[in-house]
Amino acid sequence: MSTAAPEAPARAVPFEFFDAHVVRTLRLGPTMLRITFGGEPLRDFASGGRDQRFKLFLPHPGQKAPVVPTDAGDAWFTAWRAMDPSVRGIMRSYTVREQRRFPQHELDIDFALHGVGDPSEASSAGFVPAGPASRWAATARPGDRVTLLGPTVHDNAGVDFRPAAGTDWVLISGDETALPAIAGILEWLPPGTPAKVWIEVPHAEDVQELPTTADADITWLVRENTTGNRTDFHLASLAAAGLPEGTPYAWIAGEAGTVKALRRHLVGERGFDRKRVKFTGYWRMDTSEEQLVEEAVSGAAGATGD
Ligand SMILES: Cc1cc2nc3c(=O)[nH]c(=O)nc-3n(C[C@H](O)[C@H](O)[C@H](O)COP(=O)(O)OP(=O)(O)OC[C@H]3O[C@@H](n4cnc5c(N)ncnc54)[C@H](O)[C@@H]3O)c2cc1C
């Protein structure tokens, strides 16, 4: 964007394992739960801000701490996959909402809870039971132990929001799982950057104040206000919007089917250059993260002829 300096490509630095524990929890709304993690090892965790992602490893019920292959170095993923699934730490992807390095060594992670809470939902059509991460977060207590696989330098490959040189304005779109990343991006954007933002949340009480000095026009899409399909709801709002003049950079994340439909709209109907649209499925309807990982592994094996 004309207001942001072009960036060098991210360095592909090795991430490291960090042991951490829950310090406190804070309910932000019906869906969002902030968990603050702490611990001396986090002194060396170096978030790059924006949509900084990392891997979170959780213990199985009955385990005191997650079991992770800390000695495997860059081969950690192969080592982790070779372990007994009922023993190895449960791996999920999350975003750093905020890091406070000194003196506390704390990280805030905002969990979008699903399938927990209101028991009346359990009998409703389309109800999806909670996955392990949502279940773990909903009952997390101070002292509970986790392991993070995260960056040791700020300029790292886990930051995806990188507007190309020549960007005049940004388009940001996501659901509640992308809300922590969107909050981080809005905090990072240079003052006055024109930003059109769509954020989908389940309930009106999930709407948050998002501090920014950007010139941000935020549309909150509250799903409890519609009986329609979530993708159509999001797409209709974006498709009806007038967009600024100039060269855009778009960042889209959230449920994979919705992300795909939004990207298709921007590239196919709005004429966005596909190289200027960063899109990431943060989760997929009816598919656990274990299934997504296995799909990715077999896709990669197929691509190399294995
Ligand atoms: C780079 C990246 C960053 C992410 N950052 C965050 C973050 O900061 N905060 C956050 O809350 N999530 C974030 N996510 C999404 C999160 O990793 C997934 O929602 C994850 O599937 C949750 O794990 P689980 O064990 O609760 O459910 P899983 O065991 O993975 O899935 C169980 C079932 O729940 C469904 N499901 C998963 N997530 C949801 C949901 N949100 N709503 C409804 N159904 C769901 C699945 O389709 C499946 O049917 C991020 C994902 C990625 C890839």
C-alpha cells in the first residue's frame, strides 16, 4: 500500500518448542475465550505480530503435559507422526493475539469455542461436537501445561499478511477463528491505511473493539441474525459492497468453503490479481485437524510420486 513499506520475503527460520502453562483465562463473549500462557521459556518466543501462527500441542486427558519430539530438530513433524496418536500431543494451529515479553513472558491466545457451552445446542440440527482443542480450552485452569512450536525471530515464515509493494488499500475478511489475526493485522497497519473489513461471528456479544490507526471500515456479520447458509451470508455482504479505487491486497481466512467462495468472487468477479489475494482455510466443516493433516501429507506424497 502506498502507506506501507514493501517487505522483504519472510526468512524460513526454524521454529522451536516452548513449554508453557495457563496463567489465567478471560471470557470475551459467548464464543471467544482468551487464555494467557506464561513461563520462562517464552522469553525467547518472538511473535512477528499480525497473523502470527504457531502450533499448539495439548495433552490427552490423563496426561500432565503434552508429549512432543523436542529432540528431533527440523524433523519434528516426521517424528511426531511416527508416535502413537493416543500418546503424542494433540496438534492444532492458533494465532498469537498479543505477546508481552518483559517482564512477564506472556502470550494471549483467543480461542473460538465450538460445540461446548449451551447444552440446548447439542440437540439442534447441524450441531458439531467440540474438538479436543475447543474442549481443552473450555475447561483450562491456571497451571495446565501445553507446548508451543513457535518462532524465535520476529521476521519469520509464520506471518502471512504481507501486502505487496504498490498496495493502495487492503481487504480483510474472516470468521471468529480469524478474529485474533484480524485484530493483530489492524493493530499493525500503518496509520490511515484504507481497509475494508468483514468479520463473521456467531453472536452479537462476540463483537469486539478492535484498536487501529488504519482508516478501517468494519462490517460485523452476526450469524445469529440469519437463517441462511454462512457462506452465502458472508459473500452477499461483500458482493454488495462498493470497493475503493486503486490497487488492493486481500487477506481471507476462516472456514475453508467460505474462504474459497470469497476468493473466487474477488478474483473472478471483482478482477483482483490472484497474486494479491492471500487466502487460508483455518478449518473445514465436518473435518478435524487430524484429517486435514493426513490429507496434506497424502497430497504431498502424491505430488512427489511417493
Ligand atoms: C493458521 C491458523 C490459525 C488459527 N488461529 C486460530 C485462533 O487464533 N483461534 C481459533 O479459535 N482458531 C484458530 N484456528 C482454527 C483452529 O485451529 C481450528 O478451529 C481447529 O480445528 C480447532 O480444533 P478442535 O480440536 O477444536 O476441532 P477439530 O478436532 O479440529 O474439529 C472437530 C470438528 O469441529 C469442527 N470445527 C473446527 N473448528 C470449528 C469452529 N471454529 N466452529 C465450528 N466447528 C469447528 C470441524 O469441522 C470438525 O467437524 C487457526 C487455524 C489456522 C490454520
